[in-house]
Amino acid sequence: MTKIALAIHGGCGVMPEDSMTSEEWAAARDDLAAALRAGYGVLKAGGTALEAVEAAVVVMEDSPHFNAGHGAALNENGIHELDASIMDGATLAAGAISASRAIRNPVKAARALMADERAVYLTGEAADRFAREKGLATEPQSYFTTQKRVEALAAMKRHAATGTEATENEKHGTVGAVALDAAGHLAAATSTGGYTNKPDGRVGDSPVIGAGTYARDGACAVSGTGKGEFFIRYVVGHEIASRVAYLGQDLETAAGDLVHKDLAPYDIGAGLVAIDAEGGIAAPYNTPGMFRGWVTPSGEARVATHDKVYEVKL
């Protein structure tokens, strides 16, 4: 089997055009393109899907434009608590980290945990200790903070005080990647800072295997973004894979129905990227925009934030 493919997302939301300058939008697209190149470069060189999704997510964690790693959201106490997970569709091996306050690239810690037979999931201080023991980079809280996130927290506090409704782009954000490698194996990875003004210690769907992240060879790989509590309740990643595997639905139908139909009654922002065993890609979202990018089996590479799609040179 020689098909390779990759899809990434940087979160969904209302994303009004005036929420960033044209230069900031361009910079965000450039970082999406860089993430595509990082992940696809791994696949092109014969690397695994697992290596590819990790490489792509690391680029987005290091970017200030997305809610993960550097640039992550602040919780109700003005603290960054970071979540991530990664899953190998070939073996169903997985690793997950939540409520980290120090790991520079949480997806790297999640990947390292896959090799540790004692646990699939570590949280809080234990996750940070594990990362240090493995020689992974840790940072002070100030590293993760950007002015945009400080302003977003202040806005959420104002909404809470006045009883007004926050927009989706003020609340959510996640990054993720799914890939198919030349051996036919699938993988998925997701990383997030959670939602702005979240309760201290809150864990969303991103580190929950089967919810925000799932991969199973022969079916599909999924990485989600949006209101995490509903992704957990609907076990979104596993649900899509089950519809593909057991109902015989095509990926676009399985993923699209869940986002546009099943979650519709709750009026929540939701999106995801998914890839199937043939390299078919789905990227449904029910918000006005979603940071996303993909490389098809034919090598066509694109990034987008709203309706307009931009070509990427690999």
C-alpha cells in the first residue's frame, strides 16, 4: 500500500474576520502550512502515521495562533492547564496527558507515555514529573501566555459578571492531526488548553481516548474540536469509527452526520478532521470557521480558515 494522507485542524469557532488583522490570519495559515509540511514530510520519508501526527501537532503547539502549548487558554484562576493525547490505529496503543502546567509540548509527553506499560493517562503534577523524567522540555507558565489569551480571559470574566453570552472564538480552541501512512496504518493526536475561564482542574475531550481522539486501522482516525463535554458524552471519535466499521458508512457521512445532526440540538460549536483507510478526508464543522489543512493521497495540499481555500506548496 502506497497511499499517504494527512489532515489537521487548529480549532473551530465564530472566527469573525475582524478578530485578527489580515497579517495575523496570514500568519495562522502559514503555521497551518508548516504543520502540514512537518507531518507530510514524515510520511513522505517513510515514517509512521504516529510520527506524522506528533510532528504536525508540535508545530501548532509552538504557534501562538492556536489554543495549545504556547498560546493556550487560561482557566478561571489565570493558569494554563494543558491536555493532549495520541493514538496508534495499528495497535490501539495510546497515551494521554491532562492538566499539565509545565510541559512545552504535551503531545510529546503523551507519545512518551505510550511506551510506559504502567499507564495510558497521567494528569497534573504527575504528568509534569513524567515529562521531566523523560527529558522533555518544560516551561514556566509565562511561556504559554499571550496577550490575546489574557484579553480573552478578561472578556469571559466580563461576560460572567454581566450575564452576557460569549462567542465561540472567545471560548474554545484545539489543535489536532490525523494521518494514513504507506503501510496503511492510521493515527490521531489532539492537544488543547481547554476553554477560556474553565474551572480549575477541568478536563475536556482532547485527552480522552474515544472522545476527542481515536484511531483504528481499517476504519478511521479522528481528532475533534469544540465543546468537549459533548464530545465525551457522544464518544465522538469512537462513534464515527464504529459507523464506518459496523454500518459501512462512508467517512464523510459518518463524520458529517454526527457534527451536523447529532450535535445540532445542543447548539454548540463542533468540528473535527478524520481520515479513513483509503486516505479519504472529512473535515465537517458547524461554526462559521475552522482552522484546517489537508494533503490528499494525490499530494494536493490546502489550508483554510473559512470558505476560501489556499494552496500549499509542500
